[in-house]
Amino acid sequence: MDEQARILLGDARQQLKRLSADSVQLVVTSPPYADQRKSTYGGMHPDKYVEWFLPISSELLRVLKPRGTFILNIKEKAVNGERHTYVLDLIKALREQGWYWTEEFIWHKKNCYPGKWPNRFRDSWERLLQFNKSRKFDMYQEAVMLPVGDWAKGRLGKLSETDKIRDESRSESGFGKNVSNWLGRDRVYPTNVLHMATETSNKGHSAVFPRQLPEWFIKLFSQPGDAVLDPFAGSGTTLFVAQAMNRRAIGIEILPDYVEAIEAKLRLSHQPKLM
């Protein structure tokens, strides 16, 4: 395997011990959710989820660099008509373990499947929890800036006098804005809501990231040459994206068939292009 990409076969709780301390800049992963992916990973009861995950997060805390970031994609499930608290319990347990819960991003699934339930609507979002080892961490915000949008052409072309000062809001809440601050800007910072479609082709795995999701976090929290880890590699999307972005990709996967498929794709991606 190319030194820019490594995939380890086995349980993350054991395989993480093979990695050096303070060696990974970014962890982006989506572990099996409670009682889901039973056909591939066996499932984990929500009442036991925190107990199962803490040995893994302890190793992640060890291997992550002091200014690195851990992004955890996870979502609660409904049990007996109400949302289970295992994700909230896990957040509290990770803080007690030594992690800083720095931010929470929301992944809005633009193409979520239609459906009908007696007591809730379609589930069109998932959590992306950000954890860090310290309050000071590497973050390259300019790498994910967005075009300001067409709204600015008309709005900023007709500024009133009050637009040029921090005027009072209409609700008199005390939170006014200076609209003229937008003048001359063609790019702006994004929000913490990511609008991305889900992966529509299964690609041989029960839950596949859209490529844009790890790409966005890799841009935001790492630079070329940094190590990016996915301890639940699955179909390998995070690894493929990291490799394409000139990061060192490290993956761990417990199922041999998935490891073989990832290795084949990583080798293929290093074949020279035919002219």
C-alpha cells in the first residue's frame, strides 16, 4: 500500500493501538449507529453504546495531535416512541474523558427519502459533532468560504444612511447590523449547517458518506501532508477523498471484504492516467 494510504484490518479498539501518539491531525468517521447496520456490523444496543465507544475514543484522544480535530457523524434513534439519549450520553461521557465538545454541525440531507410515520416527520438531518483535545486547534476557515450570492448586487447597490452604521434591528432586540460591511466581499464564511445530498448509489456498503462531507472537514481542519483517520472506514470514502487531497489517509475496517475493496480502489487511484 502506498505510504499516503493505509488500511488496517480489524477491530478499531485493537488497531488504533498500532498508531503513534499525537500523529493524526483529523479524525472523520461515522461509526455504526445503535441497533443499525445489523446485517453488516451486528448492531449495538443503545443502552450499551457509550460503554462500547469509550475505549475507542480513548485511543483517538491518544493518537490525535494536540491541535487536531475529531468529527463524529452520529444520530439518535427512536425507541418505544421517543428519541433515545445515547448520543447525548456519549457527549457527556466524552467530555468527562477529556474531550472538548467544541461545535456541532448539522448535515441537512437535501434528498432524504419520503415516508409517513404516525408521530414524526421525515428525518432529514444528522449530527456532526466536533471534539478537540484543547480549546486552541487548527482551523483553516478561508478554505471553505462561499460565494456571497446574487442578493448582494441589489441590496448593496442601494445603501441607506442607516445601512452604513450598526443600526437598531426592527425587533429592537439590540442586535443591529452594519450592512455596509458586506461591500467589496465576493466570498463569505459558511454556517454550521451543511446542505449535502446523501450518496444515492450504495456502492456495496450499508451507509455511504457523500464525498463532499469529508472533503469539507478535511479542507477546514487539515493541510496537505497531514494524516486523516477514519477508524470505521466502511466503503472508504474518507480515505479516497483524503488521498485525492494530498493527505495521508489511514483507515480501520473490521470486515475483510470492505478492506479488500478499499485496497483495490486505492491502488487503482494511483495508476498513471493514460494520455
